[in-house]
Amino acid sequence: MSATIDQPVIEACDLSVGYKNRPVARHLNFSCHAGQFISLLGPNGAGKTTLLRTLSRHLPPQGGGVRVQGRSLESLSAMELARIMAVVLTDKIAPPLFTVFEFVALGRYPHTDYLGRLGTRDRVAVTSSLAAVHALDLANRPFADLSDGERQKVLMARALAQDPRVLLLDEPTIHLDLKHRVEVMAILRDLCRNKGITVIASLHDVDIAAKVSDRVALIRDGGIVAWDTPETALSRQAVTALYDFDKAEFNRHLGGIELRGAGDRGRAFVVGGMGSGALIYRMLTKKGFTIATGVVHENDLDCFVARSLGAECVAVGPMEPIDNAAVDRAKTLLAACDLVVDCGFPVGPVNEANLALMQAALERGATMLSLRDGLPPGLRVNKGDTPVLFTDAGHLIEALETFQFHRPLPVHGEEVQCIP
Amino acid sequence: MTTSDLCLPDSRPLLLRRPPLVFSLLGLMVLAMLLANMAVGSIPFTPAEIWQALAEPPEASTAGFILWNIRIPRAIAAMFGGAYLAAAGLLLQIYFKNPIVGPYILGISSGATLMVSFVMLTSITVGWTLFTPFLSTLAAFAGAYGVMLIVLAIANRVKGGATLLIVGLMMGYLCGAVSAILTAFAEKDRIKGFVLWQLGSFSGFKWDEIALLLAIGGAILILLYLQSKPLNAFLLGEEYAASMGVDIRRFRLLILLCACALAGMVTSMAGPVAFIGMAVPHMARLSFGTSDNRILIPGACLMGGLVASLCDLIARTVMAPVELPLSAITAFFGAPIVIALLLQRKVKL
Amino acid sequence: MNRSKPHHVLGTLFLLLALLPLAACDRSDRADVDGATGPAFLQVGEFAINRISPERTEVRDGAGRILVLIPREAPIPADCAPSQVIRVPVRRVAAYGYFDIAVLRALGVLEQTLVGVTAPAKRWHLPEIKQGMESGRIVFLGDAASIDYERLKQSRPELVLTWDPSVIPLLDELHIPAVVTTTPTAMCLNTRMRFVQFLAPFFLKEREAAAYFARIEAALDDIRARTAGLHPQPKVMWGDIYEKRVMVEPGNAWVGELVGLAQSDYQFKDVFGTACIEITLERFLYSGRDADIFFTYRTGEMGATSKEALAKLNPLIKDIAPLKRGKVYAPLPHYNQSADRLDEILTEISAILHPEAYPGYRLHYFVELPETEPAAKERS
């Protein structure tokens, strides 16, 4: 962080962006400081790209103004602006017969002479730009032959070669595979940290944005809903409202989005805890089950995931032993469920009560699928009500595929045979 | 970053790199072609006669007359005409990001044709004896630049290259329509000259025209070369170019102005010469192996001069003294090249 | 020239493909003369007439189509398609070219048969046609490149003489018989003389054709006789410059032949190709440096009013010898439509080349250009 927080690099005052007769977003006020990573978040069409294009002067502001390093954007010459600001756009460009080095060297435009000849400084800048995006090995490859991910890195290197103070990126991770997506974001974060460059990027991954950004701007309904640190701005409600989530929910503790299922396959009660349930919840949700779970602790991962997925969750305070009241509530929920899944949680003093819960379920004759090697100690089993045991979640999923909603589960015997 | 010791591209010695090699090769071929165009023609001269004729004033001998008044102007005209058409084609291919665009895509040749058809097919200009010998050249000039002004005015208003492309096409159709109507009403004797003009030829250049061609065209080429840096930036598209510090609005007009001025000048003096402007930039790109306009602008000019000279030489010697239509020869040259390149997908823009 | 069509430039393109057939214009034409009815087999360039029986004559036209001529009342022969059949004598004809019409005139059938032409009234210099168009008997069918087929059909021609093979399919559709009367090669002297014999069977005018042919032969014999042994032999060039491009009559055209025949040198006799062909400027100027006589294609209306005017029109040719010290002749407007007077035209050209052999000859088809622009502009 080499930031002098005093003077903002970019400052918008009552800025309106959009096109003639069609304003997209109005009355925007924000300031961006050196070394900040700023993510613009919002649904498609909210104006992220329009805002970026206005900042890069590809579009004229429809009202208000932008100041760049204290000077108004309009007053800067094209060259001056190019030395301060570089962009990476979504346009697919493939100029023919360019090596990567030559391509990145085009970024030296504002620094070279009138014929664009490269001096030693320029070569060094190009090489270090390529190094900064981990693309030095590509230098002699033809630009047109690059993969999408490699191309994005080279495009960033070109922007870096401009030696900018501000880097504007429009959807830098779109069309990229996971490896490059992660790599690109890491590169951008490093640029902020190491070079003090202000990065402003429109992103569509809230979870990634939350993890790398210094500031996030939530853009919706023709304005900036929030401009703050992601930790403050990205509350569950804020994200749900931003994207009009219906079947999904953002959880800032988990740092990700949980997708809710249709919930029309039936109700499953999951006995989990100590992180054993998170995977099972997601899996059941994906398969279309409605979930109830218990009894878990409030600080347990399972509790966060279950709640994000909209499960009915019986929880007790952190570190407290599970009390009878909680077990009773869980039993009520369990009674309304079509099957019970035992996640194979390790049993200890604080969650012993869950064994009792399972015992009660077995006694009621409920179908129980269990992810354990053997029966947990202390569970008494009547003949015919044996839990079906699975060694891993994959087999459990297969069993669920053929699950029929009759009590008791008719395919018992066959399922058992399936177990290796 | 410690980069000074990194292995950078372009570290080979200057003379072994591809562009200088191709440049010297092309230069030699152009020179050879220039000499061939002076030495070969429908009237055979011995090298000694030619040598002597070059040392004398044109009036001294038949050889001198033919060399100084016919072959040399024609050789120069073909060379520079080809060079200008190639440069104009290169510019417009970059401008429109479209590999199959040529210098006539904006209707320049149609505008010239229209005005020439007025001069040649109607009796409007009968009384203008003052301009008589240059009348159709002047008319073509007016037509080409008239269309250019209209296109520039429109280019100032519309954003996308595609729109401008369509505007150019429509201009072409409009001008073509008027020419066609004039042709329908014209007397057959007049049509003769007009049809000939439409086929294009470097025949009959006068020294005044050569001087104009060299002075104006040369100035534009130098201007263009100085613009090769923004032209390179333009290869990435207008938006990137703008973000790198190119004044897009001014630059767009400049490109169009240069391209139209070059193509318009050649067209007004030689008639429309097909395919050179379209095919040569590709040939230059492939032989130089680069899209760098600092190399391509002079490269395409040399290549254009070479191809045009060669085609002209073929046109006037293969069936000598019968002269074949130049555009037919250039089409034989250009069309297969364009098709082959596009099929191989070697050329993208 | 008679074949001054806008297609002559395309003709140069054909050249690439059509070089071999050009040899057709040598003297290999054959004619087996068969008493009073005329030749039983006659070949004129690519055209041929094959008299199979008194009731049936087969004709090969310029496009290589075989047409069958039968008497008007005879039934259609079983072995040929209706579109091939032409009933003779033909009574109503539409014709494209000036040359076709001149042939009709030479056969003496123009006034009775011609019903349609492709040039408007103001372009005609033949009184028969002017009158015919005034009275409405002859109609203007539209430009040759864009015939008005409704009018063509309405004028009920029994035969269309055309140089444009591309209209044949449509004419077949309209049930109008057509004959293609020219090819790129139908331009040598022999073809032009004999062409009348090719068209004669269509009108049963073989006798008139023979007479016409004899008249021209006589004219040629007269030219040979008058010019034999004359010296010096003038050097002749025939062509013109259009802006910066040069078109000339090649040596294999009838003009070239005639010049040779009249004891003169045709400067372009080594040029080989279709009539009115583009050659290099360099060759034109080179040949012009020692030529004596220059025939221009231009008429007076096209700017050939004086040597001065020609030089001004095209400074490139201002130094050729005929313009400086020789003679320049321009065709008169009716020249193009007077191919039926071939004998007179041949004689006139010969008289121009050798005025000493034709004392007191008055020009009818050409005009000698004065050095400078005449003060008052009054020339026919």
C-alpha cells in the first residue's frame, strides 16, 4: 500500500452516465484512492460497463463530472489521460501477425516517440508488464493463437505497459476458466498492493469480489446503492436485493452464494454438526429436497450453510451441550420428514444428544441413510430398522436418485447390495 | 523488475530480420520492373538505343520520344498508381477492420465514373474548350473528391464503420445508376471512350499529371507514414486506440481523407484499377509477416508499385501491340490471391 | 465503323479465348456455283449456306446455329424444331445493326421488309428509314442493349437480324425467328462482300446478291487497275484516341486489306484482332511518325472538325505526321449507314490514297480536315 489517501485518483461528483436520452445511472458520487481494488457489482444492464466507459471517456458524462488526479476529465488531453488510465475491454480483438511482445508494446503508445519506436525503457516496461501478469513465457507467441485466459493476461499486460495509475477492467474474468479466473484476480490484487495502481473492475462474481476488493460498488436501479468495504456492503440482504435473488442467498461468512433447490422431492432431516452436514445440505438441496436439520451449534459451518439454503435449523449456543428442549424441537421437525440422513458427525460430549435424536427416529421407523462405517456407539437398532450405510456421499446420491416416497423405503435390500 | 538481462524479441541483428530482407528484395524487384517497363514495349529498341535516348532530349530520336513521352511516364504512373491504391486499400482495411475492403469501397470510383460519364456521354461540356485535354481527368477528380466529401461528412456523424461501409456502397449504386442512365441515352460513338475509361489504364500519362501524382501523393504518403503509430493502435479497435491516447475523431477523418485522396487521384488519372488496393495489402502483410504499419505502409506501397507495374507490363506486351485491359490483368492477379488467403484463413483483421 | 458497338471492348476480352477462330478470315471461303440458283454450298467466314433441295436450305449463322429455310406455305419438316424454321421469302424484318440494314438495302428489300430498328429516327441518314419511321411502318425498338420486346412482338417480325446472341432464347420464347449476323471475325473484306449472299436466301434475292457482289468485284478490279504500279505508296493509319487510349482498325479488318490492295501501306497491318481494338499508345505514335494519311473514327459532331481541333482534343497525338503535314479524313455521318455502297466507299478510299489516279474525284463519305478551325461552322 503506497497510498496517499489524501487526494483521490478518481472522483465523481453527481455523475450521470448513459446515452443521449437514455440515462443509465444518475447522481453518482464516489472517490477512488491509490492502490484500491474497486469492484463494480450489479445485475446486467445496471450500468457497470456504462460507468466504466464514462470514466475512460469513451462516453461523455450525461451530467456532473469526473476528476482524475484532481483535474477534470474533459480537460485532459488524450495522451495525458492515457498515461493515467488504461483499460481492458471485453471486445474480442485479434489483430493478425502480432507477437505477444509486439502487442503489449502497443501499450507503450503514450510514452514512445511519434513513430512508436521502442527504447530501452519501453522494452523494460513491456517485459515487466508481461512478468507482472506471469506471461513472460508467452512473449514470442503469436497473439492470435492465445487461449482466452492467456489473452486476458496479455491484455492486462498491454494495459500495464501504459504505466497507468488507474486500471479499468470490464468483466475481466468473463469467459475464463477457473484457473485463469483465480489467476487474473490474484494478479489484479497484486497490482494494487505492489504498484499502488487503482483497479476498477466490473465483476459478476460476488464471492470473488468480496474476497479481493477494497471497496465494492453496488449498482442498481440507476444509482450506486452502496460504496463501501465488501465486509460492510455485502450483507445477505444487500446482495439479495442487488440481484433480486429468489432461489439463492449470499452468505458473507461463507463468502459465497448458496443456491436453493426446488424443494419438491420431499423433506429430509439431516442430523449433522461439526461441519459434517454442509456438503449433505447442498447435495440434498440440489436434488430438490427440503431440509430440516438439528441439532447444530450456532458457530458451526453447518449452521451457516443450512440457514443460507433456507433449511429449518435447530441450533444451540456455541460450545453448549445440546439440551432437551432443542432435541424436542428437532423431533417435531423430524416427524414431518420423509427420510433422515446421518452425516457421520463425530460424537462428543456436546452433541451426544443427537444420538438420542437418531435413536428416536429409528424407533419411529423412519428411513435412515448414514454416512458411517458402522453404527455409532450407543445406538440400539431393532431388526428391520437398520440404517442404510454408505461409505461416501457419492453412493448416497445414487441411492437418493431412486428414492421413492413410501414408508418404509422399499428398495432397502437392493441398496444394501450396492454397497461395495 | 530486473529485466535488462531478459531475452527480448527482436534481438537478432538488424540485417537478418525479415522486414529489411523483404524490403531490399522488393526494392530490387521494383527497380528491375521500372527498367523492364522502360526497356520493353511494342516497339523494340536495343539497350544501346535506350541508353542513348535517355541521354538526349525527347525530340532527338524516335526512341527518345517514345521513352520520354510514353514509357517513362507510364512506368512512373503505374508504379505510383499501384503504390497509392495499395496504401489506400491498407488504410481502409484497417479502418473498417475488414479484409475484403478495397479503396473503391466508399464509392470513390463511382463518383469519378459519374462525372466522367457526364463529360464523355453528354454534350454539356462541348463549349469548354479551355479544359478540353484535361476535361475527363478534372471531371474524375471532381467526382472522386465530391463523393469523398459526402462520405467524410457522413463519417463525422455516424459511429460504426459498418454504417459507413453501407453508405459507401449506396453512393456507389447511386452514381452507377446515373451513369447507367446516361449510357442508355448516349450515342454509341461516345460510349466507346467511356467504356474504355471504366476499364482503367496507365496509358497516356502526361508529365503534368505525373508531377501532380508525385507531389500530392508523396506528401500524403509521408503524412501517412507519420501516422503509422496511431494506425497501429487502431488495429486494436477504436476504443483501445482512444484509451491509448489517439484522438479518434480527428484520426478517423484523417485516415479517410488520405485513403480517398490517394485513390481518387489515381482513379481520376487512370480510371478505376481493380484489385490492387484489395489484394496487395494482404500480400504485403504475409510477405513481411507483420501488421506493423511502420513496415506495412512502405511495404504495401512497394508491393503495390511492383504488382501494378507487372500487370501493366503484361497488359501492354503479351498481345502487343494490342493492349489488354489492365483491370482484367489485375483481377487475374488479385482475385485468386484474395480467395486463397481467405480460404486459408491466413488473413484476419 | 459499322460494327461500332459498345461491345468492342468486351471483344478485346474475347481475344484471349477467340484467337484461333480468327483464322477464319483468310481466303479459304468456298463456293460451289450451281448455275442460275446460286451456290449450293457457300461459306462466308463462319456463316454457311447449304442448299439441300429447292424446298429446303440450311443456314449456319454467326452463333453456329443451324436454321432451315423453307417456302412460306410448306409444312414444317419433321426433323427440325419450330424455332429453327424460317419461311422465305421473309416479309417483315427487324434488324439491329447498320450493316444488316445496309445489306437489306443492297438486296433491294429494305423498303418492303424492314419493320424495326434499334436507333431512334434522329440518328438515321437513310431517307427510306426516315420516311418509314415517319409513316410508322418502321418502329424504334429501343436500344440494342435493351430491346423493348413488347414493341418487337407488336411489329410482328418474321425474322430478327441481331448481333447479340444473348437475346436468342427470349426470341425463341416469343416465337420470333432470329439469325445472328455477326461474329467477332466477320470483318474481313471477303466476308463483308459476301455477306449479302448469306442473307439473300432469306429473301430469295440471290440474283441481286450476285449482282451486288459482281459490282464490288468490279470496283476492286478497277482499284487494282488504277493503282497498279503507283508510287509512292502512302502510309495509312486508321483509328482514334479516346482520352488516353488508342483504338485502331487491325490489319485483318477490311480496311487494312483494302489499303494493301490499293498499293498503300497500312501502318497496323501486323495488328491482329477484332475491329476497333485497343493498342498501345506507343505503337500508335510510333506508327504515326511517318504516316501520310490518318482516318479518324470521329465524325464532325464528335469533334473532328479540323486538325487543330483533333490536336487540341488530344495533345498526346498532336505530333503524329498526318496531323502536322499529312492528311486527316473523318467519316461523314451517313458513312456508317452506307455499307451497301461498299463499291463506292472502296473507290473513295482508293481515291483518297491515290488522288493522282482519280482526277476530279469528289468525296461523298469522308471529309478532309482543314488545318485550322473554319470560321463559320457549317459542315454536313
